[in-house]
Amino acid sequence: MTLAAAGMGHRLPSAVVAGRLFLAVPLAEAMRAALRAHLARATGGRPLPGRRTEPDSWHLTLRFLGATDAVAGARLLDTLRHTALGPAFAIGFGGLGAFPRASRAQVLWIGVDAGVEPLRGLADAVERAVVAAGFPPEPRRFSAHLTLSRLRPAHDVRPILAAAPTPPAVRQTVDAVVLYRSHLERDGPRYDALARFPLAVRPDPEDA
């Protein structure tokens, strides 16, 4: 099951919430389509270098949890069910970038531009919930980006960054956080959606 195709209720029984887990925001189909077109223009229609992430599995990771047993998984579910994640908001993507540097890139990514502050706030709320559920705190600061390709050996991606057109103007509403289980397979990772935690719906100003 790919990330994009997963059908989810609010949660599944705690017995299945175990394995290599992470919390993320999935991308909507319209956003994935816009990003695919954007990358095709940046590369002149050629594939990205390195090991590319599949568009159907694109997501914004908020917190990687790693190997988790059923007891810890049940505790995490219960904590997140009682966590206020804040109101829904919109995001949009900005420019392409590379880690650690463009001349010898090991990761090619596209950053979140519009909505980056509420996305960071959501990541902070998720982090507090994860720590409250008994997981160790994440020492690294949250980075609002979508990984597009991993490059081994390192690759010079400066021509791709220079050729990238204006980022797509498409926006997506972030209205939930999803708990996923990752399966590392020969053809690349596969993700199962285990639970969905909705954000609050913003009131319509006309109804106020």
C-alpha cells in the first residue's frame, strides 16, 4: 500500500501499531501533480539524479519514531488522540535545495515556503505529544522540506537548481497528521497508514 492510496479511519487497533513508525503530512494529488510538472521543467524532462522518492509516497515528515513495540504504539495513539494539534492551514512549496551543499549534494529537496510557521508549530505540537508518550526528544530542529532524491555518491546539482522555474502557486490544506509504518523493501520503502489525527477546522468568517 502506498502512502497516497492508504485509506484511514481515526485509528486502528493498538495491536497493529508497531514497527518502524513516523508521523507525517501527506501531499494531496493536486500538489503532487504540480510538483511533478515543476521538476520536469527544472530537469528538461529528464529524471532526477540519484534514488528518487516516488511521488505517490511524497510526504512531509514531522517526526521519525523508529522501531516501536505495540505497548509504546498504544501509548502514542492515546496521547495523540488527546493532543490539540491546532487549526488547519495551507502550505505551498518554494525553491529547490540540497544537503549538505549543491556542488556535492547527498539529498535534493524542495522547501516549504507558504505556511512554514504553522507547519513548524504543528511539528512542535507533535514533538510534545511524542515526548509525553515516552519517546526520547528529537535533538535536531525541524526542517520544513520534501525529500526528492538521495544521491550516493554525491552529485553536483547546481545546474538543476539554476534551471528551476518559479515554484508552483498551488496550495494545499493541512488538516491532519498521519501515523505511518514504513517497510524497507528492495524496490524502495512502502508505507502503511495506521491512524489519522485531524486538526481543528477553522471557522468560516461569514459564520462568525
